[in-house]
Amino acid sequence: MNIKSYFKISLGLAAVLATQISCVHDDNWDAPEITCTNKFDAATKTMAEVAAMAPAAGAVKIAPDGAPIIFDAYVISSDEQGNFYKTISIQDKPSNPTVGLQIEINKAQNYADFPVGAHIRVKMNGLVIGTDAGVKKIGAPDPSYAVGRIPQTILGRYLAGVCDGNKIEIATLVPTEVTLNDIKADKYVNTLVKIKDVQFSGDEVGKPLMNKDASGAFIDTNRNLIDKNGGSAILRTDGFFKQSSYLIPNKSGDITLVASKYGTGSNPWQTVIRSISDINFTKDRFATGIVGGSNITYSGSFTENFESYAVDFAGFPKYFNYSFAGSPSRYWQIKTFSNNKYIQMSANAGNGSYQTYFMVPVDFTAANTLAFRVNVGYYNGDALKVYTTTNYTAGSDISTATLTDITSNFTVPKTPTSGYGTLAPAGTYNIPAALTGNGFIVFKYEGANPGVTTTIQLDDIVVN
């Protein structure tokens, strides 16, 4: 190549580069504009109208080629932490919803495409709507199930976000404030609710949120919630929940939940959290399950033989009858045999764990001794403990008090294992001189069904 040819090529390349560089006037490299286009036309029905199409049992298919059936909804669930596996819960409005539904999808990690608050549009043509396990659901036709899961590969035919400018619209959800008893109604199923002044059952404080099986793997777990209004409900957690090691706090507060249901039995209601952040427990625990106590008097000398009360009575004005753990609550009640009345407690007819306290006010400064009679029935484990306490605030949660165990000072029978024994003296406890001031003698029944279901009977409580 001669020098003349070299300079021609070099000058030509420089001209091309100059032309390309001249197209860039500054260093502002903007990203290309993103356009969000609604995939489906505007809604043709309300979500409530679509929900009304669900039969009481089974499902119906919406004609693929029929008139378009499209409705708007808002996502309230999230599977980011492992709950709501392959399902999406939706309601018709961001606040004050009138109806909720569940969408069955054969796809996990739906939170990435449809986050909490996402405004979505559902096209029903080709899908089924039905009632499965008491819940209204949307899904795909499936010969094995009333409502099958929509395959991931065709999900886009039926479900899409609604645009807000250049992105999917995300609404701010306002949970409906209700009590635990309120949510036991179909109108709240698959809607977002908030319960104020709520706590876990006393016997679950300090436990992990979830149980493990024999191999050590976390499993689906129910925990009991109670509120200040006396309501109770199950908190259901999936075995795949990522925050499974969370310890149940000795606190109360507010909790945000998706109301749910499983089955049509006597108590099908349950609730589900999306994340531990839905639990906002920052207050001290409150007392629930206390009956009686309207006329508490601290005395150093008295006898209680229970003869003045009616059979099955539980609301003793002079004593606290405190169902601390167990749902539904179980109490010490008046029973009678051979013309003699006494109080009795058992977990035999219950379901789950129970802790119930019979609390007797005492002036320990004036009192010297404690005695009572005791009997057991169908013994299958120790169920009675006796305590003293001087720092229990009347009507408060028992977990705030210091209890001193004095059970070993008494003889509690371990027979018979079938039928009932007879009431007999349990012994006499000499109250220490150092124990002074007003407080309580506490008779605690602790049992469970299945588990320890021993019946305990108490009579003739004497303080001298």
C-alpha cells in the first residue's frame, strides 16, 4: 500500500467516526420509555357479580367463546415468605371490600408479578369458578379437582395488571378493622383485616410459630389467637413459611391477616399472615377468660365449702376463675355428689391444651395455715398445682405475676385410673412468717385432650 492510499483510508475512517460522534450532542443516555398497555378491555362485571356465579358445591366453567366476563380486583396476599403457596387472594376494593376470592395458580413466587396492592384484571372465559372446602375459588378445569390450578404457561390469557401510566397500578390497602369473632363470616373470607388488642393464647408464649415433625422439618401449624372482646381464632401457617423460627412474644397488640376458611365443619375459620411484619405486638398482655371476682376480699381466716352455689356455677364473686389457656374456655364449676358440693375441672371433654386457675384472695399477714380436700377421677397424669402469689394485680394477666409452687406440701391422689375416688384431706400447709401482705392462693389445673385428662375435685378450702 502506498502512502497516498493509506492517507485516503485514514481520512475516510476519520470522517465516519466524526459523523457518528456528531450524533451524540451530550452525555444524557436516557433509558427507552416503557409503555404499559392494558391487556384486557374494561371490566364487564363486578367481582361480586362473578363471585355470585359460584355454586354452593363444585364448580362451573365460563364459556371460552361467550360474552367476555372481565372483572377488576386487588391483590392482598403475598407468597414471598412461603405462605399462600400457589394461590393469590384478591378483594374487590382497596378498602371496605365487599367480597374476596382465591385464585389457584400452578406457579410459585407470584409476589414478583402481582405484589400486594396490585390492581389486576381477570378474564374468566375458559376458567371455572366454584366452592372448594367452603371457599369460593377461581381456577382451571381439572378432572381431579373441583377447581384446578391455572397452568403457568397460559396464565397470561386470564390474568394481567391494570396500568397506571407506565407501570402496573399499586393501591394502598386499608385493612378492615374487626374482632376475631367478626371474621367468622363468609363475607370476610379472602379479604384483608386488622385485629386490635389481640395476643396468642397463654400456653403458646415462647414457642416457635411453627411445630416440627419427627424428622425436624417444619410442618403446617395452627396457633390460637385471642382478643380483648373474648374472641378466638386459628392462625394457620404453611410448612414452607420462611420465618418459621419466630418466637411467640409475651405481648399483645395489632395483627393484620387474610381471613380464611377450610371446610364446612363446626369451626372452619382460620387466618393467615403474609409475613412476621403483619404482627405488631408491643403492649403488655391483657387478661382474658376471667369470670367472677366482683367482690374480692382479702381475709386471714375463712372456710369455703361451696354449698351456697348452684350446680354448674362458675362466676364466683369472691374468687377469680381464670381460663388462661384453651379454646373454648373451660372453668372450675360447681358439681355435686351424695348431697355434697365441690368444684371440679377436667380436660376430658375438651380439645387441646388447658390451663385454668382458681384464685382465692388471702391476707397472708393474718393467715397461718391452708388446708383443703381433694379427689381425682380417671387419673392419667398430674393435673393440679398449688401456688401462692403476692404480686398479682387483680384482673391482670397471670403471666405478669410471680407464682411460688407449694404443691409438694400436699398429697394429691394418683388413683383411681377408672372411675372416681373420694374427697379426702390433702394436708396442711404452714404459711411462712415471711409471707405477708395481700395475695392469692392459686389452684391451677393443667391438662390436654389428647393428653392428661385427669378430673380434679376440690372442697373445704380452709385458711386459719
